[in-house]
Amino acid sequence: MTENKYTVVNPLEVPVGRYDKEKLWLFHFGAYADVRAAVWHRCLDDALEEAAEWLAETHPGLLTEPDYADARRELGPEASEDALQEAAEADLTYTESGWLVGYEWWVDAADPADESYKIVFRASAEAWLADYWPKVLDVAGALQEEAATLDADVHTEGCDGTDCDGCTDVRLQVDRTGGWDVHTGDPCYDQSHGGYWGSDILSARSDFESMAEDLIGQAAEAWWQERHCAT
């Protein structure tokens, strides 16, 4: 996959849910359009404000202010305030973070079918997963609590989770917001079947961290598969 050429200003706003309507706006700033930012937002005006706030922090030289004094020198002392303002602000774009030179920035709304959209989406989604997805140590702790109820002395290696008291089916369920739960026993009794899942056989002798990492990976793979089908 081609390298991402854009800095994703707000990666955690990536549309990960089926009802999310955020668009991807690709901004180019500077005389050579070499400063590039990607912003997730439903409307262009708000996306521009986020991009300008990022510019103020990272490339403040690309923001400017109207030169009212120069406009007065050009128009003369008899010019009205409205005329001065119009002249000074001509070819400038206002944002709350500062003004942009109108011919030194442009923006595209990326099509989900475009390669640039897919690249930025993946970078954003990876950031979203890193922030919201369950963490290995947390899930391992939950697995250890469940395993404490099992009888390690009667566990049979290779059992399928149903034929001894030393092991049980275990499932990690992750919902669309990153919330998660661990289920054990017969899956028919699970009250919810939505979201993304990972499954294994749990015993008191399990390597809980390794199992947690695998369960999280299975759920993440299901999450990515849904994203792939959607885009």
C-alpha cells in the first residue's frame, strides 16, 4: 500500500460505525501545497477550522492577518472602513485560528473508493483501535478470574471445553465502541451475539496474557473485515 502523505489531524473521529457520516477532507497548504492534512468531519467549514488549528500549532507561518494599513495606503485616506476591510481581506480565508492566503490552500473530499481514502482510513482506524480496543492485561485479568473457578487437577489436555470440569469455552466480545466482556460456558446462553468475537478453551493452566492477545486479535480481525467490506 502507498505511503500515507497526509497528517491525520483527528484520527479518532474515523467513521467506525455503520451510522457514522464523517467525510474525509484532504487539505493542501502552502505555495507548493506540500503541507498536507487529513480531517474527518461531516462538513467542510468545521473541517477547515480543525485543519487551521493544527496549522497554528505545527506551521504557524502559513497563517496570516489582513494588512489594513497597506490597504489604506493603497486606497487613500478618504476610503471608507468597509472599502478598507474588503481590500485587506481580499484573497484571504478566515478561520478562528488565523487567516489563510486564498491561493495557498485547497481541499478535496476523498472518495471512499480512492487509494488515498483507504490509506488515511487505515492509519486512522489503527489509531482508533489502539485507543479504544481492549488491552491485553485487562482481558488477561478477566480470564484469570474466570479460570479461578475451574478445577486445575481434573483438566485434561486437549479437551474441547465440554468434557471436564477443568476447562471451559471462553469468548471475548467487543462492541462497536470498544466496550468488551468475557463469556464462558455454552454460547447459547450469551445474552448478546453482536459485535466482534474471539474464542478459545480456558483452563486454570492457561497462559492468560497469550490467550488475551489472541482473543483480542481475533476480534480485531473481524472488525477489520467489516471495515473492508464497507469500503
